[in-house]
Amino acid sequence: MGLQPAAPCGAVSRREMTKAQLKLLIFLITFGLMLGSVATAYWFYMRVIRPEMQVKSELDKIKSADLPKIDPGAKRFDAAVALIRERKLDEGREALYLLLKQFPESPTCAEAKRIIGEINLDRLFSPSYLEGKVDYIVQPGDRGLLAIAQKHKTSLDAIVRLNGLRGNTIHPGDHLLIMPVDFDFAVNVTEKKVIVLRGGRFFAEYPAVDVRLPAGFRLPSEMKLGLKSASLDGKPVTATDAAYMEADKLIPGSRPGVVMKTVPVARPVEAKATPATGEVGDDSPGGTAESGVFLRREDLEEVFAMARSGASLKLIK
């Protein structure tokens, strides 16, 4: 077998050098691409990501700072009050109603409801404000104020209060101002408030001194008002009796244990609600505390005049 001639030493060295140069070139290109990627990433971080992180950090600081919150309803409230001060009561009241509808979370809503209630109640019991009221002339066949109240879907209390009567005596030809008693009621058990509604619209609101419901009572609940009553020393009295203002008044609901009345002399026992079930009830031993929705006497007097048997009563959380 013949021997092949060996490659010259110079040729081998050149090939090895060329491969080394090629590897070096590939390394340099790869390293350059890596540096370019790092530089691009650094530029993107400095120009885009970092500014966004800084902005987010500043926003988080602003959110966590104890800064006064802007109340979107404040200007509406101030404008409505300005109208009322100008004696534009209807416009001002409607502006407050709009505030309640559009900004129900505004801190001004509580004061708005108070003002609306004052305007409505002043008009309701004022003999000089005649809108929605009727000038009734007593007829020969009328059998007393109670019969007239039933005939006109109002209450004896409303007639007595509106006309400033001190007795039950009436004569044919007498003029009586009659207003319809068309109110419904809601009790917010959590906030302890009695809300008066007219035509489904907020009319007035009263703070409840206490709300105690029978053990196991579930919310929400809807019922009707029963026949209201007034008594003094255990004896029934009517709106025309001289001692009527001192009488204890009750407005019962159609479910046992639900009644609006004045605060009892006994120590109040707080009603507690169970969030998971919506059940409420007094926490006294054996649940023996007197239940009811307790109002101040002067507030109950007004509610009593607006209440009628069959009106809707809702109890909500």
C-alpha cells in the first residue's frame, strides 16, 4: 500500500487560524448581540418601566395619604340651601331630593333629609298651606269627627291637629280642613331610624331611641299597621280628650312584638342582629325584655297623626 504525501505545514496552520478567527468572529457577534439586548432592556427599563413604577408609587402614596375626600354632592347641597334661604322652598326641596338620588353616599344627605322633613312637616300640619287639603263643610248627617275621618281616609288625630280642636263637638256648617293620611313607614333597624314615605317617596325621618325585636325575628320583613291606640292610666283616650297629649300611644304592626311606642321606664336592652341569618332579638336572659320601636314622645305624636290602619310597614337592616 503506497504512502500519500503529507500536507504542507503552512497550509495546516492557515486552516487552523481561519477556524479560530471564525470562532472569534462568532463569539464577538454573539457577545455584541447580548450587549445590544442588555442595552435595549436597560433603555426600556429606564424610559418606560421605571417611570411607570414611579408614577404608580406616587399614586399609591396619594391614595394612602390622609387627604380630605372631595364630596361631589357638596355643591348641590349648598345650591339647594341657597334656594331655600331665598324662600324658594319648592325649588330648594326638589334640589335636595335630586341630591339624595344622584349622590346617596354624600355626607350632606343626612342634613338634606332633615331639611326636607322639616319643610314637609311644616306644610303638612300648617292650616295656611292648603295644597293637597280639602275645606270640608260639616253636613247635618255627619256623626262626629271619627266618621268624617273614616269617610275621607284620614285620621282623627290629623283632623284635630290640623284644625286645633279642643273637643269633639261639631255642628253642620262648620269648616274642617281635611288632609289625606296616605303615608307608609319603614324602620331601619341597624341605623335606628323610622322613615316616613308618601307615594313611595321620602317624606320625613325620625331617630329611634331604641329598636328591640322578638328573638328570632328575621329581616327584612313587611307587614301592615294595625289599629293604633292611646291610653292614660290604663284607660283609653281619644284625640279630643283634654289629657290626650299626656297619653301613652301605640302603633302596632300586624306581627306580634312589632309596635311603635314611647320609651319604657325600664332600662333599655340593646337588640343584636346576627349577620349570617338576619335574625334579631333582645339579649336579655330568656328574651323577656319589652320589644318595640321606641320613639321620643314628641316624635311619636307626629308619627301617630300620620299613621293609619292598613299602611305598609317595612323593617330592614
